[in-house]
Amino acid sequence: MINSKRYRNTFVSACLVFLVLAEGLYAQSPPEPASDKLLQIIPAESLFCARANNFEYTLNTIDQFLMGVSPMPMGLSILARTQLAKVFGNPELNGVNMAGNFAAFAALTGKQTEDNPTLNIFIAVLIPVTDFQQLITSNPNCGPTDANGVSKITITDTSGKSSTMLTAQLDGYALISSANNYDKLVTIAKSTSTAKPTGLAGVLDDAETKKAVNEPLWAYGNVQLASKTFGPLVFEQLEKMKTIMEGMKSSGQGPVGNPAAVMNMYTKILELLMKEMQSLSLTISPKQNACNLTISASAVPETDMANMLVADASADQENKLLGYLKDGAAMNFAFKMNKTFWNQLNNKGIDIIAATADANTTAEDITKLKMLAADALSAVGESMVCSFSTNTQIKPPFVAKYVIDVNDQKIFDKVIEEAAEMMNSGLLADLNKSMGMETSYTIRRAVDIYKGVSIDSAKLVIKSTEPNSPQGQMLDKMYGGGIEYRWGIVKVADLCACVIGGDANSAIHPLIDEVKASGRKPMQQQSADEVKAALELLPQANKADFVGTYNFPRLLKMTTAMSPVPMPQMDIQTKSNIAFAGKVSNGKIAMDIAVPKEHLTEIVAAVQTMKLQQETAEQPPSAKDIKPDKNQADSQPVDIHDAIWVKCKNTDCGAEYQMSKTAYYEYLGKHRDPASPKTPSPVCKICGQESIALAVKCEKCGSVFFKGAVPHDFADRCPKCNYSKTAEERKKARQQEQAE
């Protein structure tokens, strides 16, 4: 068994300093990557490393970015000094170079054991120091060094409880770890001081080293080391999860579909990533009005993944359809068709499906699907774009508008026909069933002719295999009677205009007009202000392999509309977007992301609005004010029209009774702390504690339980008898609709 408590304490203790550090007075010029001392002293066998360059400057920029958005009463720069002062016992922080580069890492220090892979993992923090002896002698929490050069840091909290950390000098840095890592700390410190190690610098390539040295914040994970260390444990836990889900399924409580098949597919994907991915990295560059991130993954050389992640002839060419991305969209995305990448990605995905398919799947089915994917790639040209908008007044509550470069119309039409067959009765249909969905796909050719363009149509009907489940009801709300398709190929430009969603019929004509008028429409012809503002945050976005925008409040609005549980609809004003752009080359894939401060502000406003609406939705416009009173509640009858069930969270009390809904929500409004996400609890009339929460009385068995007692289900689902009034009412409504 893994000593999880010990491991957690080790991790928390070692990372405490690093996670709160970083504040900014000035920036220093970064050293050349080849001579970077910090990367050289971090062990090469590091599972994980995080680094913050120019701490003081970096956290000041984070504070500027979060100003007016963060609920924290103080900036990170103040919090950093406060926490460091607690660690060292001196607000002056004598000997600490606050303008230097800080790092935290977790490294392997010995042979790993399968039953406890964390046993020989060393977690530590590196803090730059101006003078290590000054650090030890002038900060009261630091004790004198012993024969091995190790000093104890004794930290006492406000309750008088003490904890101990260890530190040793390491080439201009203080190496800090938890008290139970004495031998590992001494070993690391001595091995570095007696040799000239290449450390992590010898593991990283030049491009990654440059990012580590130059970017404000950088994090790195060695996937291959993590796979060898934790892989067996991870897959053991996945098997346990699969067994639990199968047991829940057999008792009628599990997810829809075939959970074993779905878990097998996810396991195969994870196996592939752990086998063929070399490393992951993240950089963060905060500025006053935006924060830029880059997520990168590199493949193990000479693997299928490495062969997949290569650039093609279109790498330096512009995507000539970016002008079709739209303002007001929940998502915009565009691809350049890197045929090598997409062909190998498709084949790898189909191999995973084949490995997890049922016994009825034949080799011929797999070959047919691969040929279909290859034909689809040959049918399209250089690029495609899509603008995905939400509309909660239609069903399904979205409209997706595609513009696709068509290379061969005959193959294009053939692919659509064959895909429909496979979705109706082939491998794709079986895959959907394993995920709890039944699909049917019908095509009609030449249903309309508009300005010389023949328009085809299709309808995809998606139904849950378990329509009474919450997942099934959400699926019904999302897709309803089916998803309508309309598309037509504008031959003069060899572009396909396609609309999918609840308003396809009325939206296809304007899109055809736009394609006929504009043809290929590069970024220079983009008239959408939102899109231009977002993509300007990412240099060379117009040449990326994939690029797009993402609007969180608009997607959140659509999600609330599809929820099986009634949720208040929001009207959030939003005009900014998160932008992303990515490229593949040389066995790597990298995605740049830009988060404008304006959009972060809109996200916070959307979440706060939704939370407030949920809490006030049940309040009546007017009702009798009956305040719960410990001494008088029994003598004050509750108006039946203004009554709600509540239950005491105090385990020694557990009282359950009805109280005034008006009084309940007035209490919440009066006692809510705007800076805290926690919902206040009214006073229990029995025990007098602030411990009352909303409850439900089951109409079937009569038991009273906390609202939402059954996770991921209707709020009124009884944990005792499994009855839900909401579920039953919706079931009857659907039956009535079907009968009509």
C-alpha cells in the first residue's frame, strides 16, 4: 500500500514555498540556455519540474492581469512575502534573492517498487540565495548546519503546532525539502557539488531549454518516466473502476451504454500516450490585458506518434478560408489539411476502436472504415473552417456553418453515402451504441436548387439507449427529433457550404451567397471584429495547422439550456474570446492559447450570475415572512404555499422539518460573503447551530434527505427508494408527446 498521507505531506511541504513565491520589482536579462545553472542542478531523472523566472517581476504581471477579477483580497506578490516570512520567520527574507529564478521538482532517487512507486521520489524546491550563510544565521526559523551542511527550518503555526523542513546549499541555491527526506537531500546536494552535472539541461532539446529559460513560467513532465513509475498503478486503478462501473450497471445505477467498452477504449488511448509520448510542457506569459499559454507535447523518436507529427507542404502557407470565421460564435475553428497527420491519426484511432470492438467486428469492417477515412481526406482540399453558434430558442440549440475546400466532388459524395451506411448498421453504429446512443442517418439529394447550386440534405437522429436516465434526457434536449444538414457545392470556387443544426434550412442560402461572392476568403478579408481581436493575440495564427476561438459564456448558456434539470437562462453580454492556434512538426505538437483579461472578467460574471439565479429561482415574489427561531418555531405555523423542507447537517442533531422559503432565502442574502463561494447555513431550530440545508421529502417512501443527495442525478432522487418526482413527470410528458 502507498503511504498516501506521507506522500501528500511531503509534496505539500516541499511545494509550499514554490507555489506562493513570485512577485516583481524588475526583470533581469535571461542567461543563455547552454549556461543556465538552474537546469543543470535539477536532476535529469525528474518526473516533473516547474520554474518561475524573475519571480518578483513575474508575479507583479500576474497581479496586474488578475486585478479586478480575482476574489482574493490581496495580490500574489503580497501573499508570497507573507508566506515566505512564515517559513523563514523573518519578513526581511535576508539572503533570499527575490529577483532570481525559482524551481520545484520531483525526481527519482532509487529503484522503484510496484507496491509503492512514491517511496523513492524526492520532492524539493530550489530558492536562489545571495548568501546561504546569511540565510541560515539571520532568519530565526533556520537552525545551524550539521556535518552534512543541512539546516532545519522549524515553522510554528498560530496554534503552536510545529513542522520541520530541511535545507542545504546547492551552487547558489537553497535546496529545500521535507524533514523525512534527509538522506535524499544530502545525496542530491553532494552529487551536484562534487561533479559538473548536466542535469535536466542534458534531457531537454534546445527549443525546450529556450522556453524554460526565457518564459516567465514553465512546467515540464517526463511522460516516459511517469509511465514507468506510475503506469502499473494507474492501469490497476482503471481496472477497478471498470469493475465498479459494471457492477453499478448490472444494478441499474451505472452510466448508459457499455461502460466496459468505453473504459477499454480510454485505456487503449492512455496506453498509447504513455508508450509513445516523450514529454509535456507548459509555458505561461501573463501581461496586463492578456495571458498567453503554450502547451507542447513531444513524441518518442521513431514511434508512430513521431511519424504522425510532421509538417507537410502547407506548413508555411496561409489558411485561405479564415475570413469565414464569425463574430457571435460560441466556437470558431479552422484546419489546414495536413494529409500525413490526419491520415495517420485516423488510422491510429480506428486501430483503437478495433481493439475495443465487440466480437462481431471483422477485419473487413476495420479495413472498410480505414478506406472511408482515406477517401475523405482525398476528397477535401487545402482547408476547412466552421463557425459554431448557440441559439436556445431552437432544437437542437446550435447552428454550425462549414466551408470546406473540395478536391473531388465524386469522392466527396461517395464518402457521405458510405458513412451513412456505417452509422446506420456498421462499425460506427456499434461504437455509438457502446456509448449509449442509437443513431440513424438518412440522405436526400437535390432537395433544393438555389442560384444554380444543388442543395442536398440529411438528418441524423440520435437517441439514448436509456431515455429515462439523466444522460438520456440531456441527449433528448440537445438533439430532439434529430440534427438537420444542408449542403451545396459552389463549383466556381470548389467550396462546399454546409449548415448543421436546428436552423439549417434557413441558414444555407445566406452562406451560399457569401461563398459565391467571396470564394476563398483569407484573414485579410476578415470583417469580424471579435475574431480579428482574438487572433491578433497569436502571431502567425493564419498559418497555423489549426486555429480558432472559444467563448465560455455562450457555451455555458447552451449547456444550461440542455440540462435535464431546469436551470435559469442567462443573458450575459460577451464580446471577447479565447484564441488558440497549433502546429505539428518534427515529432512535436504545440498549441498557443491567449486568454484576454476581458474574457476572464466575462467568465467570472457568467458564473456569478448563474449561481445567483439558481439560488433565487425558487423565491416567490411575495410571501409571509416566518423566521426560524429556536424557541418559537414550533408555535409559528408555516404557510403551506411558502414551505420548504430543510435538514440539519449537524450529525448529532439531524433534525428535519419545514420552514418558510422566504425566510430561508432572506437569510442567505443577508449573510452571504461576496468574497466566499460558500453558501451560509441558517440556524437549526433544534440544536441552535448554523447547520440547515435544503432537503426533499420523498413522495413515495416519506424519507427526508438533503437536496442532490444522489450525485450526477436529479436533485430530488431519493437515496433510499430511488424515486424521483422530476424523472417521473418527464417520463409521463414524453409518453404523452409520443402518444399525440
